[in-house]
Amino acid sequence: MSASPPPLIEARDLAASYGRVQALKPTSLSVAEGELVTVLGPNGAGKSTMLRAMMRLTSASGRVLFRGRDITGLSTHDRAKEGIILVMEGRGLFSQMTVRENLVLGAYTLTGDETVDGRLDGVFRLFPRLKERYEQVAGSLSGGEQQMLAVGRAIMAKPKLLMLDEPSLGLAPRVASEILETLGELNRQGLGILLVEQKAPQALRLAQRVYVLSLGGIVAELPASEIKSHHDLSRYYLH
Amino acid sequence: MTSPATTSTSRWARGVVLPVAAVLAVMVFALNSSGYVVTVIGFAAIYAIFVTGLNFFMGYTGQASFGQNAFAALGGYGSAILSGNYYWDPLLALVVSMAFAGVVAAIVGYPTLKLRGHYLAMATFALGLITYEISIEWTGLTSGYMGISGIPPLGVGRYELGTEKQMLVALTAFLLLGVWISTRLRDSRFGRALRAIAGSEPAAQALGINVARYKLMAFVVAALYASCAGSLFAHFVGFISPEVFGGAMVIQSFTMLFLGGIGTTWGPVIGALMVLMLPEFLRGLKELQDVVYSCVLVMILIFAPKGLAGLVALIPTRRAPAAPRPAEAK
């Protein structure tokens, strides 16, 4: 009998504090290979802290395993080199640089110009608008275009796991929908995605599993298809 | 419609040809002027090299350093001692001093650069103060306040740059080489990483950039420039003392950097020329000279917050449509 493969990423008892305030209580979650998992929760639930802790952008206790290997001791940049890429809240773009420069920086961990060109073509297929804005300074893009650039830059890194912190925040519904559709497409191509959102019916439609985070701890974990049967959750997150 | 090639040519003309021509014009003007003008413009060239290094660390990488004068002192004293006391070729002394300053910067920078913001600024400021005190107290090596005189001019083997004008030509070559290297580094993968760090350290880390290592490398590059400037000063003037590399050097270099345009290629050169030449143009105003000089500096900072080099960006150009990538252009 063959053992089941380890999850793509697994956080075990991950906890983080800001001074005396515990932003994230010991939390465990996992994302399987090729799975799209959504983490839902209101403002201040600890969603961003959890992603930052998984990326070691915030000091945290607990362990993080990537494809079964303990990467707790790895620095942020080494985790990125492993293929764990985070699209930060607020997008984390380099606003003074052009779209081209931002995208090329996304491929920082890759080597060879051909690889970069190939990745660029892939990004432009997903977001044709970025091609039109190629030499434009990132700070001058619209909010939607900036989010496309943030996702595009993440894809440039050839991620094995893509983590996104509220990518639809502040965007018009149509643009948010376009970006989430692209994430769904990436997931169908086999990319593992951990998507954090406050309230997103569409994110739930794309997801296979859902975690609900509240007051710094996970209060529910269920298949996305079952959320409708939970009256409280569906009332809050689906409408 | 403007083609991308035309735009690229226009950028090249504006970013390279015009500034180089302007620098050469200033140098030709100096070569046809009195010895005093040569000295002033020579100092401007030396400072421009120093500030180009500072710009690398502060402008491109977005870090603060108030202690680059320490590395200028290492370069200056290194060159003075090696070429004056031990009769090394000045050029060799300059290169060895730069290497020494680079090693010191790596050793000192490793713990120091773990600090951020004001703490980093204060730590680097302390570095300058410590070096200053050492240059005063270690009289057996530096002659303290008396300084070191009789430092030979630049040269290799028997060939020596005997006059100030010959030295100025060499300084111009060093300056243009320094700016060229800085530009190449800025446009490289390394330079892009530094600019990413300046933009957002967490975002840079999340892209796989080893922020601590790159900040240290930028600090070492800035130290190499500072050391080179210190060595050139020693060989240009023939004398150094602790005051040459004191706090005034830090303040002056900051003024040059912000006035010229922090984060721009030619800002350090423009700033150095402006700060050192303007007082000479205002000399006729006698007692009002300092007042007018200060007012001009303040006005520039108010009306050109991105520095004088930033004004170039305001010159309207015909904008090309989105340029295709090289691969598409094939």
C-alpha cells in the first residue's frame, strides 16, 4: 500500500504575536498539490499575519512543512526560492519601476533570459493588458492593473505554491472577478493556491476547501461545496 | 509616430551623450582657466566620485549612511602611507587602499546593516566619528592633526602626473569610469535587486532577494567609491589631515546628493559641481555671499525636490506607444 503524498504546504501550530497581542493563535492548515484553498475571515482575524508567518515575514512559533520537508528554519528569500510566492496585501509592487522591471524582478529566482521571456509570454497570455502597459511605471496603473501586475509578477517566479492576500480588495467587482477567474485557470493547470479573502462568493466557488479564521484562530474547516449547508457561514460569506 | 528605436536613441542622447559632453565641457573650461579653477573643479570631480558611491547606497538601495567619510579616510591615509612612506606606485596604493576599505566595509557592515532607519544612520555616523578619532590619536601612523604631506601625485612607474591640469584629466577619467560602472551596476540584476529593496524590503524578500546580503554588497560598493575619492584627494592635493575627512565632508556630500538628485545617474556630478562652483560665482557679493548661496540651495530644493537632474525629466519628449520587448521586435 503506498503512503499518501505529503501536502504541498502544511503549517503546524503556527502562532504569532505583535508585542503582547497574539494576532494568530496556534493554527494548523494545509494545502494539497494542485488544490485551491480559501481562508475566510473578517478584518483583524489574523489572515495576513498567518500568510506572513508562513513566509517568515513575521516571526512566529510552530512549524512549516513544504512537500513534507521542514522549512521552518528557512529565511523568506529561501522559501521564495523553494517556489512559495506571496502576493502581499497592498500588492507590494515597486511603484517607481515599470511593469517590465516589476515582472523581470518576479523572475529573480530564475536564471537565463530565455526563461524570463518564456515566463513573460505566459503572463501576457493571462493578462494582455500588462503587455500594453509594458513600459509604464507601476505606480501609474489603475488598481485592477496593479493587481494583475502583482499576480503576474508572482507567476513569473514559476511558483509551486501561490499565496494571495486579499487580491480583490478595493477592486471593482468586474476586475476582481477577472483576477479570480485567472487564479481559477492557474489552479486548473495544477498550481496550488492559498487564497485569503474577507468575503468572496467567487473565491468560494473556485475553492476546493475553506478555512474560516476568526479572532486569530481557525473556527471551521470544510469542503467549499458544504459551506451552503452552514447557515451562519453562508449568510456571512456568500452574500 | 515615434519608433521605439528613436525613443531609445533620444534617451541615450539625453542620458549619456549630453551629460558626458557637459562634463567634458566643464573640464575643458577648467583646463583653459587658472590653477584655482582647476583646483575647485578637481575637488568637484573627487566629490562627484564620492557622492556617486553614496548615491548607490542611499539612492538606489534606499539606505542611510552618515559614515562614508570613514572609507574616504581609509583610502586617503592608505594612499598617503603606502605611496609616501613606502614608495608604492600611487595607482597601486589607490587600488590596495580600495580593497582594504572594501574588506573593512564588509566586516563593519555585516552587524551594522542589521539596523534600520535612524538606528542605521546613527551607527554609520559613529563609524565616521571613530575613524576620525583614530586618525587624530594614532599619531605614529597618521601624524594626528599635523596630517601627512608630500604625498606624490598619481602615476605609474616613472610616469607621473606632474601638473594639476594633468591630474584633472585623470580625475575626469576616473569620474566617467565611476559613473559608467555605477550605471552598469544599476541596470544589472544586482541593481534591480537593490532598487527592489529600496521599494519594499518585505516585497523584495518575498521575491527571493537576499536583502541582507545585497545591502552589504551595496555598502561595500559605496565604500570602494569613497576610498577611491579619498585616495584621489590625497594624490591631488599632496596633503591630508583628519579635518579633510570630518563631519563637514558628510554634510557637503549630502547637500550634493540631494541638490543634484538622489537616485539619478548624473545627480551626484551635477550636485558636486553646483555646491563647489556656486560660491565661486557668488564671490563678488562679498558678505552677502553665504546668504545668497544658502538661499539658492533652499530654492532649488523647494522648486526641484527631485534635484537638478530631476528637472531633465520635465523636458517634454514625444512618447512612443508601448515598446515591444526585444524578443517581439525580432
